[in-house]
Amino acid sequence: MKWVEKEWLLVLSLILLPMTAIKVGPIKLYEFTNLIIIGVVGWGLLLGKGELTTKSHLFDKYITGLQKFLLFCIIVSVPSFFREFYIPENVHGFLNKPIIITFLRIIQIGMAIVLSWYTFNQVNSKKNFARILKLYLYVGLIICALSIFCYIINGLWGTHFPFAYYTDSMLLRTRGTFVEGGPFGVYVISIIVVFNLCMEIKILNKKQIIYMYMPLTLALALSKSKAAILVLIGVYGLRLIIELCKKQDKALKTLLLIIAFIVPYIIFNYSCFKSGTEGYIESYFHAKDYSVEKAEDLNFAYGRVASSHIIPEMIKKHPILGIGLGNYPLVRNDPLYRLFLLPVKGWDLMGFGFGEVVTEVGIPLAIYLASIFIQPFLIYFREERIPSFLLSVGLFQIFAHGIGFVQITFVYPWVITVIFYLYLKLYQEQEGGRK
């Protein structure tokens, strides 16, 4: 579609995609290019030069479902405008105000949908598809390499280079261009998914595969991300089970891939993983005892430990419509939700990925979104000619949001799903699979 053929925009957007911690004011760097893409697409539609449909009915169904989800989000958010807010005393700024924050979240989800559509329409040949995969892979590898380098330098000399960091407990972790190691680890899994796809469609030679494996493995292990390893097991473990059930030869390759990335992680992080998990469990079950003692402890008073008690109360009180998009930090201090926990003074986030969707827009709409994200899994079983290696690409987003706790406003999981549909378009539909 010539009216949206601005390849440089897509390239720039994919380069900036993982840079979630780099902002200009309150706006993430990659959001600028996404806003430009929305402008280009919107201008084209106003001039009547195109439409938001493609020649792939599978992708059209996917994108139409997302458009409906966005519309429903707007509808269910309206009642939340009239609720009582408990704004933390240290939270200031126009963009953090009630109603404004909801509109911002709607815009962010809209940007993810438009970028998904734009990416799908830009890539119309296997050659361009290979370029997009390599771009995503190489950008990720550079970030991984920089993270490992900063990890080594910070570890040796106690410096604070930005791609690695010390936690409050003085644990050194890689974090790439993310705020912390957890989200970065899940991003590394997305690179591994693309890396594996490049191997399967044979656009990498053996030497490249060996060279790329090392930084991916080290960056993942040094991120010390528990969520990332769960996503890896989920994505490739489910694929392995299906391959074994179908008695496919590729099952051994999938098993070796899982082992190749999990074993180094365990070697580096067994004690850390064990103590971290035990710490979460202890904090959860003794939260009432610690509520006063650890009121200023960031690891207890904020994030997952606190929200694991607050979220169930919010869902109980608002199961159908939720509390409104983006409203969690503005209502979590409500005594109705926080129970025995003390109010916090700063900006708090849930840190539960898809759990945030359930809390903010309600159970029915969360189920609807999950049904959209699960479509690649269903397509795999309907279409006999789809190779099993594509299943891990299609499964990534639901696992990233579901057990990787990645916010749905992070765009890179959406792009991985688009890669699934692009493969169908270029390798299945164009070769006589589906017209």
C-alpha cells in the first residue's frame, strides 16, 4: 500500500522498541516514532487513500478484534472517571492525573495496534521479512552485548554503567534498556524466539548461530529474571509437549534448545532464584506482620508483594468493569483495597502483566483480549501445514503478559505476534495454503 510506504519509520521504530527506560520528559523514545506512524496512517485514511484491512483474513480478524478491545476499553473506563481517587502525596505532574492517565493508556494501546498493522503492511516479501527479523535480532544482540560489558565493568570496579545495575540488596544484574532485570530477561526471550525462527528458515549460518548464542545466554543468565525463565519454559515447553504428542522429529531440537538456555541460567542463578522465590513467598504470607516494620521498604511496600494483596480486593469490588485503565497507582491507597497495608507516598505499579488487564478493565474484557492473543495457538491446530517452530512465535505474547508480567503497553510482544502472521502471509498463503 503506497500511501503508507515509509520504511525508515518502521526501521526506526523497531530499533527504538526495546528502549523502554529511555524517555524525553514523560514520553518513551519509541513512542515518538509510533505517534508519527499514527499520524501517517491517520492522514492517509482522512485523504481516503487506504483502509485498515489487509489481504490476509487471519490478520484482519486479529486486528479487528484488537480494535474492538480498544473501543470496549474506552467504554468501561468512563465509570471510573467518577470514582474517588487517593493520589500519593509525592506524585505530581499533569500526565499522572486521574482521567489523563486513562487516556494515555488508551493511546498507548492504540499505538501498539497501529504499529502492528503498519508492520504487517510494510513487509510484503520474504526478503523484507528476513531483514526485519535480522534487524530485531541484531538490535537485541547489541543491547545484550552492552549489558554484559557493563555487568563486567560494574562488577570489577563498582561503577554504575547504565546497562547493568545493583539492586537494593546489592545484587548485580543486567537490564539493557529496561528499568530492571526482570523485564529485560523477558525481552531477551523474545530475541531468542526470533533467533530460533531465523535458524529454522535458514537465514543464519552455523558460525552466526554459535556467535549469537553466547551473548543471548549470558544476558539472560545475568539478568537473573525469574519471569523470563518461566516464559521460556512456557513457550518452548508447550511446543515440546505438542511435538511429542504428534511424534514429530523436531521434539529433540526443541528439548536441546530449552536445555541450552536453561542450564547456564541455573548454573549462574540457582541460589539467587531459590532465595528470591522464598523471599516472595515469605513476604506474601507474613505481609500483615511486616506491614508497619517494612512500610518504607521498596521491595515490600511497592510492586508485586503489595499488589498481590491489593489486586484480589479490587477484582472482588469491580469484577465486570475494573478500576479503569492506568488507575491502580491512583486508587491503591484506598483503605477499601489495601486492607492492613499502609498507604505509600510514591507512584506504585502492579507488576503483574495480564493481571493488570483483569484489574483495570474487568474479567469479561480480559477474557476477550486473551481470546485474541490465543488465536495463533488455535490457528496452528486448524492449519495442518503450519510448522511447529512457528508455535513458539505465536505463543510468546500470551506468555509474556501472562507469566512474564510484561505490561500490555510494552510494544515488542505485539511485534512478535505480527511476525507470526507475517510468516503465514509469506510462507503459507502466498504458496497456496490459504487465499
